[in-house]
Amino acid sequence: MPSLLAQLRQYSVVVADTGDRAAIERFRPEDATTNPSIILKALRAGQYRQQVDNALRQAMASATATPTIIAEACDRLVVSMGVEILATIRGKVSTEVPAALSFDSAATVARARALHQRYLQLGIPGDRVLVKIAATWEGIQAARQLEREGIRCNLTLIFNLAQARACAEAGIYLVSPFVGRILDWHQRHSPDASFDAENDPGVLSVRQVYRFFKQHDYATVVMAASFRNIGEVLALAGCDRLTISPALLAELEQSSAELQRALADDGRREPAPSALDEAQFRWQMNEDPMATEKLAEGIRQFHADQLALEALLIARMREL
């Protein structure tokens, strides 16, 4: 019997949720996703040291003010890391716009264009890069503009159908609905409840998004993210893409149990509903305390890790 990981690849595109080069080389995912937390973890593990120094030296050569140097170095670093990852995989890498811009559409568009242009200047085809943006209303509108310009986007921190639907209606290439963080919220608010894979609220949320997209023939790719255990992964076998941590990839690789496909497009189609406007989107978010809290929390966490990354670069800059 093939491993669970091998069987899973028959139904879903497997994506590595890591910046660890050894893990990417071991599991050979189609794509890879990064975020400030993943990048910070890789740097603290001693990886990408040469890229850090190169990014800082290039930034120091073009600017004198420390904030400008660090912002420039951060962009250079995340792109150089992305280039290294792309040398190992066949598909795409996601590179995130700083979370501090999550409520500023114009600034998000500008930063996304700059990141995308850096990849192009390094010889990377634009269709191998996804710009990752938090799925706030402002982020979705920024991504709408970027998609029109041919810059593909990955909208992240998605916790309910309203966010996912607004992304699909905006023509976004890919959405990343989270699983484990939804479960975390429900476990914290219902500590006596028991959640297995089939009643896991994160799994049910992704299934809802997947079926809604297929039913209404949206082209947007659904990539489930933020898994807490392999039960959640297996309960979404058949989802377009699954971005999985190295620890869970290893667990899937080591098991040879039989896998049953959980999701499939049944081919039935219905006309899409009228697109959500801003007021409807914000009201549906207001009515969903879990999604509202987890989106805000996720943005804060990513921003905190971005600040930690900047502090690491400042410390290294003083050594050069």
C-alpha cells in the first residue's frame, strides 16, 4: 500500500507550508507557501544566512536611513528566499505583503508590484509567483487590481465563506482558508466539546468553501491551510490544494493506511449569486465573531513576526 502522502497526491496538489529547504527537498511539493512566521523560523534555525547578508549589503548601498534599509532588505530577503525555494519545486511560491498594510489597498498594491518586479528582475517568470495578502476588504480590493495587471494573488487568513466568496468574486487566483485556527477558536470557546475530523469546524468551513466554488463555477483555487493533525488533512483529500507543515508531511509519509477521497466536484452548477458589496461583506464578518477575531489575531501575529524579522536584520546590520 502506498503511503498516505502518495495517495493524497492523487487527489490534491500538495504544497509545503515551510521555508525549510531540507524539508522542501525531502517532500518535493508542487508549490511552497511562506509567511513572516515561517521565514523567521527558518532564519532562527540558521538558514539563508548568505541571503540575509546580501540583502542587507545591497540595501545599505542604496539607502542611509535605517528604516529604509530594513524595509528594502526585507523585500530583497523574502524574494531571494523565494528564488531558492523555486529552484527546488516545479510550481509556485507565495510571498507575503507585510501585514501592517492589511487595511491599505493602495500601499498593498504598491508593495505587491515591487515584490513581483523583483522576481522578474531575477529571471523568475511571473506565473511562478503568488503575492500573499490578508483577506480584509482592503486586501481583496488590492488583489482585484493586481489580478487585472496579471499579478496572481494568494489571499490568506480566510476563516469564513464571506471572505472566500468575496475573493472569488474579485477574480483572485487562490484562497487559503484556514482549518486549525478555526478549531482552536471553537476548542477555546467550547472546552468540553469533542471534535473529530468529521465535525471539525475548520474542516467543515473549507468543505463549504470548496462546494460553493464548484457549485457556482468560480475559477479560484481552494488551498486549505493551517492543519493541526493529519485527520484534518485526510478529511479534505480532494481539495484543490493542501498546504501542509513538514511534521504532518512526515506523518503522512510514514503511514500506509488506505485513503478515501473526501471532496470531489460533482459537476452540478448553479448561477452565481450577486457579488457581495462592502457593506454586506463587513456585516457578514460582524456577524461571525470567530472569523473577525481570528483575522485580527492573525494579522497581529504576522505583524509581530515581521517586527521580529526586522529586529534580527537590524542586529545583523550592525555586525556588517
